[in-house]
Amino acid sequence: MTHEVEPRLLRGFVAVAEELHFTRAAARLYVAQQALSRDVRRLERDLGAELFVRTTRQVELTAAGERLLPLAREVLRACADLAAAFGADGGDGERALLVDLNTDGPSTGRSVLERGRELAPGCELMARFESGLTHAAGEILAGRLDVAFGHVDGLDAGLRARLERQPVRFEPLAVLLPEDHPLAARQEVPLGALAGESVYAGAGNPRTLEWTALARALFAGRGIEVAPPAPVAVGKEEFRRVMAKTRRPVLVTTGFVDMPGSVKRPLVDPVPLSPVSMVWRKGLRHPGLTALRAAAAELAAAHGWLDVPAGAWLPEPLTSGRPAG
């Protein structure tokens, strides 16, 4: 067994381990699936261990794969740190900072990004749309993203330990309903009115585990079920079709983009809040990050983003006195 492993092979392994799907992992890395499969087989030969159990229906990590995953992430983090320290634009200026906004629409992250661009016009702050903090955090640690936004306390502890955070906003939650749903006529929807409903909150989507965990905590003891896993509807027209077919309410934030065939209603009694933080890899230094941090603090102060209304609901780590984020 060789003791030298190429970072490219580890990057491919981590992508498959996180997606548990070779096609999705290949698309994420912008490589052919056959090339990714070859890289994984080569890594298995180099290490002398089988890393995945492959069947026609699923891909799962073996015990050896489980042991390798945190080590591979650490190696990739070190490679990213090295590149950031010595490879930024060949010394001719700062590289672009890649900022994930989750979705291409109005959002807290977009507001922070736009203000950050105003504060640092000489920096290139590039938007990305990775759909889910769980996935974005992995991309940050692999060096393919720099900054993301979301509910950090919903991440795996191993991911959280390698990220820095800045609380940005306690974002009120809402529910998307079919236009003819019995609750659609209300201007606000009490949480208790959703008892007996099955509400979609990204269950089964490996990119949004933190969002599903938030929903489970909110629904617990209220008679509300998290809807079972389903394919993600991409695009407004596809969303309209799926909403008309399933008629399932969808948990969103109040700033979520309006969708065809649906109405968005704020949740109340109590008002549930999603704690949104900005996160980045520990040790990252970049003038664009400095600008984003200043922008987040400025907007939070100007709009009361970190104010918590009396009686509002927050996830347990926050209500028990843990720092926000």
C-alpha cells in the first residue's frame, strides 16, 4: 500500500461519500462519472480497503470509508489553506471570494452580498447557489466555496468545529400553501392550525439536512409531520406542477420567493425563527470577507435582524443560552 494519496482522489471520495450517489457526485465535481468511478477504485487500491458498498439501488460507506471521511476532509482543508496562503492570483491581487446564497432570488445572504460589494468595490464577490448549508459547508471545507449562510447549529458537529460564524438574522418562518388550501384565506397561519398536516421540509435531500432538522424540532409535539422524502422540484413551473399534485404545505422563510399556484403565509402563535449565520472556513483571510462581515453587522443593526420578539420560538440550542447562529 502506498502512503501517498493524491488530493484529487480524496476530493472524489468525499463527494461520493456526501452524495452517496456517483452520478450526483460527478456532476458536483464537473467530471465524467466513469472518471470518478476510476478514481475511487484507484483510491481503494492505494489504501488496500474497500470504501463503498455498491449495489444497483444504493451506495453506502463501509467501515473503512467511515474512518477515511474525516481524515480526507482534513487533508482537503489543509490543501485549501495552502492554496489560499500562497496561490491567490499569483500574488497579483486577491482572488474572487465565492459566496453561496442558497438560491437565486431574494434572501438574507443576497442582501449582505450586495452591501458587501458596495463596501469593497475593488473585491470580486461571486455569487453561487448550492441549495442547502449542509452541502455548502462541505464545499467550503473542500475549498470550492468561501462563504455561506444558514442554520449552523443544524450542521454535524464535525463540520461546525471547522467553521467560523457570525450571527446575521433571526428569520421568521412561513408556509407555502396551494391557492385553494383551507388555510390560504388567512393572512397568518397559527402553528396549531397545521396539526394533522404533512409539511415538506426537504426530507431526504442530503444538501439541506440542517433545514429538515429545524423543521422536526419546530413540529415536535404539535401534531405536524415532516413530509416523506421526495425529489426536489427545480424551477417555478415544476414547483407549480408538484404543488398541484401533492397539495403539501412547504416550510419556507417569509422572504422566500413567491411561487406560482401557491400563497405564502407567515406562521404565528408562536412566531418561529430560523437563526441565520454567515459561515466561512477557519483561518480564511480576505478583504471581501471583512466587507461581508461589516455588511452583515450593519444590516442587522439597521433592520433589527437579531431582535427576538417576545414569545418567539427558537431551536433548543439558542433557547438554552448557546450563542446564536
